[in-house]
Amino acid sequence: MKTELATIVPHIFGHHEQCSPTWCTYVKDPTKFRFKHLPNGKALSGDKLREELDKLAQNYIERADRLLNLGSTQSNESFNNSVASFAPKNRFYGGTKSLKARVSSAVMQKNEGYGWLSKVNKNSLLSPGHLTILHGIRKDRRRKQIRKTQSTTNFKRKRLTIKSKKLKDNQRESVKEGDTYGGEIEVQEHIDTETIPSKMKFGGEESVVVFDLETTGLSRKSDITQLAAFDGTTVFNEYVSPREVISPKSSEITGLTFDFSCDQMYHHGKPVKSRDIQIVLLEFIEFISKKKKPILFGHNIASFDIPILMNKLRQHSLLSEFMLHIYGCIDTIKLARRKFKTKDIGNHKQQTLVTKLLGVEYDAHNACADVTSLFQLLAHFEYSEKDVFPFNSALLTDSYIPLIRASRITKLTARKLAHSGLCLKHLQLAFNRDSENGLKSILLEHGFNAKTVTSFTKYFTCTEE
């Protein structure tokens, strides 16, 4: 048992030397082997992911003697459903003499298939029944067909589509009536409301990481098709298998297409390796975690790239982990607008800036080419601590919605507060600790005037009353 458990992690990472032929088909025919339950049928990768899975597997290896006699409950659940069809729970058969016969019928159907009744009749020297035989054959054929269909890629993709639609429907209903249940509903997830952030100050230890996304469309709910990053020496570049069709407009811009029938991505007609979004996100987090105080740079990331990346991180429960490694973000389109006038440069698109300032042409809308060229453009920009904003600034901004609706503050003030790393709970905490003086010390430190202090003081005072 311990030996078999120890081979699981190496197996899913593509190492089959210790695998048993009783359960690993790679040993029988390596050329036709394909993982059935891993993204795109391919092995996992990533040192950090493997390290975590090894730790998890070790917990089970140490308890192998207690797990030895356990089995899957899936067959039990299937049998329970069969029993329920003969002895429904909404009717009381527990105290009747027919219960034994009903349970026996479920056992026979489980072991012999739907033709069990004809076999019982035949062994009892009764007519097996022509129609009964035909019914059993049809039901067995139907069951075999269903099992075959459920094992296909199209069925699994359809099931994921239905699940995604259900999730979107639930989110829509949540917007209509508000969240009523869930973890940290009151304070919003991924926001540290116990520690009031200080004003951002550069210490010279910050790392520059430029990143860019390509997507299936222009919506913030689009799927990611390419994720690239560059720190000056190392390039991170991964193509991502989308779960929705790439729009014709996006394909025209990026040159990316995806064939769902064979799970193959193409870049300008040439096949490229693509991976599942969760694996790519984990690898990106690992890439970021190796940097010291990384600041993410990108062109127009505040309104496009970050919201999409945040949505995907939240969908896969990775946003909290990602936030641990990010020191802040800077949108280079704001730096460009501040330094270069439109009449002098034409527009502030990255492609235009590269042509005008670097004097070169490049493969625009290829995330890998975008990040390397943008890294060179940084030498032409000027930035400071005031340009840094938190990765989750959108969540921080949303916390001020009650004050915006009550006309206590403007949307611009809310965005400035969010870019300072402050949410409404932070200011509430400062007010609770030292009333108006607490608010004043925090807001003035971040560059806000006395009018803003007064607005929040009145709001919190009214709330208490």
C-alpha cells in the first residue's frame, strides 16, 4: 500500500518508472498514453506544486495501514440509487415482507444487468418473457452508451459549460439580492482589515516585473489565452487553453486560435503548447514569489489586465496566495500620458510608443513581445511611490460604495483612497481607536485634506448614532 501511494505524485508528473501495470496504462503502451483527469491529458509540472503534493501524499503514506481496507464509495452510492428505485424512501417498505425481495432485485440488477428478471424466470422454469428480454437488452445497451458518452471530452466540456453557466446565474442572483452567506461576507475577502497600511515608500529593494495578457475577448470576464512576464533577465511565457471560443476580433489581433476538437492552440496557424489556466497561475505565482518586493508593470493594466487576472485567481482560490507576493502595481499608460502630449506622439498605445521612442517595430499583441518591449520603454518613464497602487484596488474601491451613494465622497476620492491601500474598514478602525484624531493622522499621512477627514468623521458619527 505504501509503495503504491508513493508512486502517485511521480505518476501525475510524468514519471512512470515505479508505476504498476494494474492501474497505469503507460506501462502497456507509452505512445497512446494520455491522462484522463488532468488538464489537456498532460502531466503536471512545477517544483513548488510537486513539493506541496509530496507533503500531502506523505500524510496518507504514514496512515497506509489504516487505509488498506478502504474502498471507493462511488459504487455504494450507485447501488443505493438502485435500491431506492425498488424501495423508494417516500414509501415505508422497512416493515414489510417485500423489502427483502426488493433489495434482492437491486442486487441482481447491479450484478447481472437489466436482464436479470428473464434469468430468474428461466431458472424458475417459467417463461423468460420475450418483451422482458427485449426490455433488458435495450436498457443494458442504453447504460453502456451512457457510460461511453460520459467518458468523452465533449461530454466533460459540456458539463463544465453547464457548471460555469450555473455559477454565473448564481452570481447574477447574488447581485440582485446581495450576499447572505459565505466566508468573510462582511469585510470582503482578500483585504487585511486588521492592519492599517502605511504610505508606500521605495527602499531600493523593489523588483520590476512587466506582465501582459492576451484574452478571448474584450470583456473583463474573458478567458486568458496567453500570460507573459519579464523581469529583465527571465521571460515567463505560457499559452492557456481557453474554455470559451476566442472571438474573431481577438484572433485577428493576437493571431491565436484554438481547436476544441483536439485541444490544440495555434499562433498564426502554427501549433503551440497550451496549458490549463490553474497550472499557469500556479507557475506565475512561483515566478513572482522568487522576486523581492515585486512591482507589476503593464500598459493599461488597471482597467483591463488586472481585473481579468483577478477574476481568474479568485475562481481558482489563488488570489490570497498571489497577494502575499505582490508589493504593488504601476500602469505605464498613465506614466506615458503624464510625460508625452498627444499632439507630440500621436497616441499613447504601446506600439506607438515603441516605434517613436525605441525606433523599432515588434509583434504587437503578442504578450511575450509586449513585455520585453515595455521593459525597454521603462527607461523613458518617470515614476515614484505615488504611482503604485494595490493589486486589489478594485475591491478596496467597492468598500466605499455606501459613501458614494450617500454623496459623502466622490468616486475619484474613493479611487484615490483605494490606490493608497485604504478601505472603509481601515478608516473605521482608525476612527474607533482615536475618533477624529485617528482618522486625521491616517488620511493626512496619505495626502488627503481636512475636508475628507470631516466627511468621514460625520459618516462614522452618524453610523454610531
